[in-house]
Amino acid sequence: MSIQKTPEQNTIFFVWFNQYAGILLKTPTKTLAIDPVDIKPKSLQNTDAILITHEHYDHLDPRLITEIQKATDCTIIADAASTKKLHHTIPTDKLQEIKPTQEIKIGEVSVKAEKCQHNAQAPVTYIITSEDQVKIYHTADSLPFPELAALGQREKFDVVFCTVGIAPGTNPQTGFEIARLTKPQVAVPYHTASSTSQTEFASLLKKELPRTACLIPELNKIYQVSKRK
Ligand SMILES: [Zn+2]
């Protein structure tokens, strides 16, 4: 499932690889995996960094992370609770704890943590800015929260991933609300095993936010997004 091709300038590739928030992201210079679970370690061979949003089983698999880290020597960026579960097996210089508003650079790619409205110990969401300023917002399992509007205005997101199910309290409407607040170029409904939830999200978007495109991803397929002109 690794992405062989390299995106052109001002472009990123992404793959949604499980029914949760598992996203593989490739920029012109770096490959990042977010919340990998339910995946073979070999499929993440060329990963430069792994980002973890919170400690729940559908986002953090310590054994898998440890195996990938050993094989690739990649950097792990994680919320405080996940960091605690990883620090016995990941070398200290490869494990970086992150809290909302903190930023960590992976080469020229920026990873910034923000608040996450989800019932976990110290969950975060991630703003990833590619070396040529393509802006991706991975909102983990978050429910909508008011500060998203200001984040959207400040960042002008190209892609926002919106949870539409499985996590407590989430549904197509809460996912849509995240899109409505952040107003990205492209909104992607994920964290669901139900295509009905995704199409419900799409119709809400079409009706209420016609300037945001909806991209309903298929699992393990490569998608391309270019920077908003
Ligand atoms: Zn989840």
C-alpha cells in the first residue's frame, strides 16, 4: 500500500488505510503515517514519521509502532498518553511528545498539534503543512468545537479529514459541522465502516457548503490534492 510515486510541487498524495483515522500522507519530500492500526508493518516501509492522536486501540497499536520504528528508524510524534505507552520500546531521541499549539518539523514539513474534542486522556489533532504550503488537517476523532472556525480562517486548509462515525457522539452531522467551521477546499469523511454515513456527509456538504468539495475515499486508494489557487 506504500505510495511509490512522488507528488509534484504544491501537491500531496494520501491514502486512507483502515476504517478509523489511518492516513498515509506523501509530500514531495516526506512520508507520514497517522494513527496506523490494522495494517501490516511492511506497508509502511518508507515512513519518515508516525503521528499518533490518542491512546485508544483504534489509533494506537504500540507493538505495530515499535516494529515499524525498528525497521525504518522513523520519528514518532505522539500525545502525552500515547507517549507513555511507547517510551519503553522507542528510542528516546525518536519519540517526541506533542501538546496542542506545539510544532515539530520533519525536514521542511511542519506538524502542529491542536485541540481535540474527544474523550481520551490528552488527544490532539494535527495540522500538517507540506514544504510548499499544502495544508492538511487531521481531526482524529474530534467532535466539532468553536475554535475550529478561527483555525480554518488562519490556516486556509486544503484538506480536512472529518470523523462521521464509530467514535462516541460522532455522526455525519458532526463531521459536516467540522467542515462547516473549517471551510476547506476538500473535505474527506472518514472513521466509519458505513458508506451511507459518507454519502450523508456528502449531501449535507453539497447543500450547505457548496464551495467545499467532498472526496469520499475508498480504502487503500491513492488520492491527490493540490494547493488551493
Ligand atoms: Zn477512533
